Amino acid sequence: MKMSINSTWRLATTMLLLLFSLVTFAQERSVSGTVVDENGDPLPGVAVLVKGTTKGGTTDFDGKFKITIGEGEDYLVVSYIGYKSQEINVGNAATIDVFMEVDAEQLEEVVVIGYGSVKKEDATGSIETVNANDFNQGAITSPQDLLNGKVAGVNITSSGGAPGAGSTIRIRGGSSLAASNDPLIVIDGVPIDNDGVAGMQNPLNSVNPNDIETFTVLKDASATAIYGSRASNGVIIITTKKGASGKMKIDYTGNVSVAIPRGKIDVLNAGEYANLVGEILPSRTDDLGEANTDWQSEILKPAVSTDHNISVAGTTAKDVLPYRVSVGYTDQNGILETSKMERFTGNISLTPKFFDDQLSVNLNLKGMYIKNKFADTGAVGSAVGFDPTRPVRDGSPWDYGYFTWLDASDNPIVLAPSNPVAMLDLTNNTSDVKRSIGNLQLDYKLPFLPELKANLNVGYDYSWSDGSNIQADSAKWTYPDIGYRSQFDQTKKNELLDFTLQYVKDLSSINSKLDVMLGYSWQHFYREGSDYATNGDGTIEKTPLTPYKTESYLVSFFGRLNYSYADRYLLTVTVRNDGTSRFSPDTRWGLFPAVALGWNMKKEGFLETSDVVSSMKLRLGYGQTGQQNIGQGDYPYLPIYTQSTATANVQIGTNPDGSPIFSQTYRPNGYDANIKWETTTTYNAGIDFGFSDDRFTGSIDGYYRKTTDLLNVTPVPAGSNLNNQVLANIGDLENKGVEFNFNAKVISNSKLNWNLGFNVTYNQNKITKLQASDDPNYDGVYTGGIAGGTGLNIQVHSVGYPSNSFFVLEQVYNSEGKPLEGVYVDRNGDGQITEGDRYRYKDSNADIFMGFNTNLSYGQWDFSLNGRIRLDNYVYNNVNSVNGVLDRVFQNGTWNNVTRDALYTGFQTGTTLQKYSNYYVQNASFLRLDNLMVGYNFKNVAEGNINLRVYGTVNNIAVATKYDGLDPEVDGGIDNNVYPRPTTFLLGVNLGF
């Protein structure tokens, strides 16, 4: 047989390739094994790599791995966080078992503090950290909800159930009356502006909760004083997730949720309403409608939402550039019809190191775009009071056919309640918000002095927003102006430069450690925008075009000394000198010092060998912090004139044709040239403990906080200013309390893990001064406006009482325990009942609040439950005080529904004095189950290359309370028109590649 040259070549090539593949196959082999911890339990997720390569994988749930190695690849590198890395010589073995050894240095927990970090055992301040493993689970779109109930001393109250709703966060109670009580929020080294962003309900929504790694809460002044003038209300430091060494890892988290209204305000249905009308107005029963409308059900509907997040993390070739990139999309629909939030987020983190790790770079970039559609929450109150015998639509010439109360001329009755469905459908209130937060940190260890490093942090927080509120021309509530249109725009810039020098030295000759940090900070805040409103066709100006432009600067010098002797005795000294352009040159600078002591008792001889006590540290701290976010703009010390509106112009003459000539006027605003910081002095004593190898851990803290130079509105002498009141530094306020935090590892083995956590806080505040000189006739500062009249306030700030105390009349009851209408205690003994008989009764702040949580894992299943308790907090039920009177049934020529409370009390009229009755101030203590989660982790998906977890959650499961209203958790303590919180069911999936 003859063969051509080409055929011979092809045959030879084929034989060589076959031989090569056989040799290669012969040189490659599989190695498998199991990795276990120090107790012999399997370790999942351990990295097993061929030394010098990126070839390898991770152990499965049972700690098992299987890897293919080639000739000359004799060593495996096995690594896991918290354990020492090992190099294993495989030799000829086909199976190996690896026992991991705990790395004590890695396990030294480090906590983030201001401008740095410290080992937890060396921390002297009151600091708590919550990491991603301990976050609340479920339908969470706002970062603060991850933290709710987790930290002693931190009380978080959401403003309601609206998509993207904000929250009120209080750390150890409020320290101010007229200024902000919000904590300082620092995101990856950038302190954000607490004033918020126009068109955005919650400034924290700019951070995707899925990108957050830890929350660190600084509570006492020894921990917060490094932030000086902005730290009187505590500090929350948010750290986002970063890239890490290893192969690229792709994670996807997605869920779909259904929010369902939980409960309704108890009003009469159509049949009950008709019976009531038959009893009190029998001659007018023919005026009722024939429908049976549940107005609350018409506006509150189940809502479906989704959330999706993808992240890619790892290190580029040769471990040069650790990175993490993530994108997220949230589509949250509210249970109140027409409410909606769409959010797009992006996050980039790069953390490379250069020059043999002497230069560390930390780059963080975050972007967010939110589209909001706000529902008119007034529809909730309207739904409570609207006549249930009327239909949703009746072909009315107004409100596009929705039922509308009309007079004899078919014009809308302005004082009548509006159709709640029309209020939602005929209002288009939207906003678009773009925001970006970023910073670049350069940390450099000086080669000529390795103990000294320099850190430069340059950051920004920019936002751009605009929005409009358009109400239809035929909307009844816009009559007679016919329609309403408003619009706004805003640009905000927050720019930051921090520079610090840190010197760390181990003084072994004297058994000491020294850590000294000096720093400079510059921050610039700039805001500009405008507002404008007209009627529907623009012919009537409702709000004149109001442009504004303002800025402020904050310049600071600060330093901190950490000193430890024999690893047992700790000293921290902090000082910050802040200067703000918001105050005059005479009061511009404020000095905020702090000192703290710590004693690591566990390292003393009498405890060092104890098998029971595994950790024990005593802490004592003192410090001062400030408050310059006083809510009076950027120029409160300057005399400023305000231009009058067009409707308040003054006639200065007439034109030749006799028409009047008007001119705008300018009035001086009240001001105090000496206005300055509020200063809060804090004393703190605490003990951190751990027992049975830290199986049981916790802390106890006691604190006393006194705020001086408290800002308060005070009268000024007649003739000194056109305003009769001015804001000045003349008040004092104190908070005192105790915190207890406890965590227990009840069961911990290879199959079953069960953990419990609990915290409780007792806090009391009291106002001790409000005037330069005491006036026994001075009630205090009225606050807490309520519906049902003009200028009605139900709360007061008074000396000797807690802030926001209710200021009420003492109701008298009959022998059956029912309130007697119009009968109150004559407390001043003048023989008549007037507002002079009001007294201070309870307050809206809980004296005791608790958080509890438990999580359990068994095999591939996991479970968690979280809840909160508040005790001795009171709420004014403004819903009943307005809607709980029988005369409201027929009022202003229209029919109105009433709450069932009207049948119980039998109250006929809703006078001003009656609205002041303490009958409506109700105990709103509650126990709330916040969220429950059940999850399942699948094993060996795609031969272990995919991690798959499926889980389900329920949020806002149940509430136990004696409060008569819809929800006892009311921000500010006045229950009126609150967007209801839904119960939300969620199904989610986590995928890791």
C-alpha cells in the first residue's frame, strides 16, 4: 500500500499527539481529602490551591475537596480565615487529611474607630460592632433596618411603611431640643451630611444594604470625641465589602416579596354607620348612599417588589489588585396605591498594595439613582373618615368621575373630606435623585521610620435631585384655583480632605505600647436649588420662585493617644479642635477633649488561669462632644432680612391711571450674634465580659450625659427686633441610663449551632434649664402639633420633665371607667376648666427598650428570629381625638365616618379642650416580632462549583400591645396619618460561583 507524504505526515502527527496526551494523562492525578478544625469538625469553604498557581478550589459543606495535580506539583496550600495557612507535601498520596490550627493573631478582633481601628481587647470606649452575619434578614431596602434591635442604646423607629422610608435613629436618647438629634453617619471614611437630600426620604438609601460589611456604633464621648462638633448624638460607621485574595467569585442575590396590609383603623362599616345615623339623626337617613365601600381596602393593597444584586470580587493576576464590583436594582412598590421606589446602585472597591506593602490604597466609589413616586399620605386619614355608603365613582364632574361632595351649584365643598382614591390617582408626585459617594485613601509606611505612617483621605458626597408635584386641574381639593403644580431642584456637594500621621511603637523595654495619631480635617458643604409652585395653568403663583445658594466649612485639628502597659492597663486621650463658618469668629472654635481608662482584668494573676472567666475588662470614660447642626442654616449669627411674598407687598402709591403701586418689603430675622455649639459632657463606666471560652459574652454600661448651652427659642425685649423670639444658647438637658448586652453560644458542634442574643437599655432624660432666669409662669416650649384645629400642640419641653412630655388635661371618669365628656380636673383650683389646668403627663420616649435574636443551623438548614420590646412609651391617638366624636357624622354639609371609639365614649363634640384630654394619651408599650428567616443550603451543586441557598422570610410578623391605634410604634409620639407598616413575605436565592 502506498501512502502520500501528506498522509504520512498526518499519521505521524496523530501518533505524536496521542502519545503526548497519554504521557500527560499519566503525569496528572487526583488528590482528595478532608479539612477539619481544631475540634475535628469539617470546615467548609477552605481554599485548597496548588502552590504557586491559582489551580484548585474550596472544600464543600462536609470539608471535603478533590483536586487534580500534575508532575512536579507536590505541594498544596491550604488556607482559611482565622487559621494558620499550611503547605502540604502530597508525595504519592491519593488521599490526605488536613487538621487546621487556630491562628491566635488573626483571631484578635479588630474594631473600627474614628480615623483608624483598634484591637477589641484594647478599646476603652463604648463600641459595638454588627457584621453581615448578624444582620436582620428579609425585605430590607434601607441600611438602618439591618441594625434595628441589635445594639444596646440604639433605638430606631421607621417613619412608616412607605417605599424607601427613613428612620429616626437615637443613640442614648436625644441630646438637643431645637437642633438635630441624629447621629453622625460615616460611610467608608466619608462623614455624610445629615440634612438629607431633597426628594429622598432616607439619605442612607444611597448605600445598597447588600454592599455593607459592618456597622460600628460609637456611643460614649471617649469613642466619639475624635469627631468633635458633630458627635453629641453618637457615631455610626458603615464599612462596605472589599475584594480579597483568591480566585474571582461571583455572587448573585435576588428575591421577590409580597407586602400585605396588616390591620386597619377600626371604623364603622356601611351597615353600622347607617344604624348609627338612624339613632342620632333619624330624620336624615334618606341622605345616605347605597354603597358599601371599605375605603381603607380601596387604597391599601398587596404589593409585589423585587430586589437583585450581583457582585464580582477577587484579585487580578499575581494578586496585584484586590477588587469588588457590584450592581443592584430594587423595585419596591408600596401598599398605599401609587407609591413606588426604583433604585439602581453601583459600587467599586479597589484595595491594592505597593512597594512591599508599604503603600496601601483604598478606593471606594458608590453611585445611586432613585426614582420615587410619592403617594399622598393624607389619603389614609381621608379613608378613615369618608362616608362608607358612598361609591368610589359616581360620574362627578369633578375628580374625573370620582365621588365628590358638591354644593347646590355643583361646586366642590372645600371643607369636605376628599375622596381618598382620587387623592392618590389624581396626584403625580415624583422625584429623581442621583448621588455619588467616593473616597481615595492612601496609607504609607515611611521607609526611614517604619513605626510612622501617613494617611491621606480625599472624599466627596455629591447629589443632584429634582421633582414635581402635579395635581389634576379637576381635583376637588385644588378648587377654586383649578389644579396645582410645583417643582424643585437641588444640588449638594460635600467635599472632604483628611490627613493623619500615626506613630505606633512597641516599647518592650518598659513593657508598653504606644499609639499616637495627629490629624487635620477640612470639609466643605455646598447647597443650591429652587422651589416654585403655581395653579394648574400657571396663572396663580402659589409659591414664588425661590432660589437659594449657601455653603459652610468645617476645619479641624485632632489627636489621639493610646497607651497600654503590660497589656493590662489602657489609656486613651483624645482632643479635637473644630472651627465652623456657621458661627461668628468670636465663637467659631470649640475644643472637645476626652479621656478613657481600661483594665484588662483577665490578664491579672487572679484571673489569668481561670477556666470560667475567659475575658474581663473594666472601662471608664469622660469626654465632651459638640453639636453644630442647629437647623438654622449656615449663617445663624448674621442679621438677615427676608423678602416678602407677592401677597404681602405694601402699597406705596398709585399710577397715573389710579392703579396701586406695590413694593416688596424686607423684614429682619431674629438672630443671636453669640450663638455657638451645644456641648454634651458624657461620663461612662462599663465592663466587658466573657465566660467559658467566650461561650457567653456581653457588656454592661452606665452613663450620664449632660448637654449645656442648649439651643432654645426664647422671648426678646419688645422693640429690639420685629420677631419676639430668638434662638439662643440658654438650656441644659441630661440623659442617664444603663445598657446590658448578652450573647450565648448555646450549642456549637459540627451538626447543630444555636446562638442567642439579647440587649436591654434603660434611658431617662430630663430638661434642667430653659431660661436665663427662672420664671414660674413659663410653661416651656410648645411642640407636637396635632390635627383637629389651628395651632394646637400636645407636647411641651419643660424644666424638670422629659423632653416631648405630653401637656394635657386630666380626664374624669364615671364609675364604669368611661370618660365623662367635658369633665376634667381643676388642677389650679380657680373654679373653671381652662388651658391653665393642663399638666405634664408621660412622654413619647420609651424608658426601656430591648432587642432579642436567635439563630440556629442544623445540617443544611438555618433559622433566625429577631424582635424588639419597648416599655413605658406613650402615644397621643390623634386619629380618635379627631374621628372619635359623634358630631363628626354630619359636618360641614357632608357625611363622615367615625372610629369605633366614638361608640365607646359617646363623645358628641370635639372641642379644643377635649383634644387636650389625657384620655387620648395611651400606653404604647409593645413586643414586635420583626423578622423570621428559614433557609436551606444545597450541597455539591455542579460538583461543588456553585453555592446555592434558598430562603424565605417574614417581616413585621406580629405586634403585642394594648395601644388602641393601628400601630404603637409612632415616631414622635403623635399617631396621625402614618403610612401603615405591612407584613412582608419574601422568597430569595443566593448563588455563588
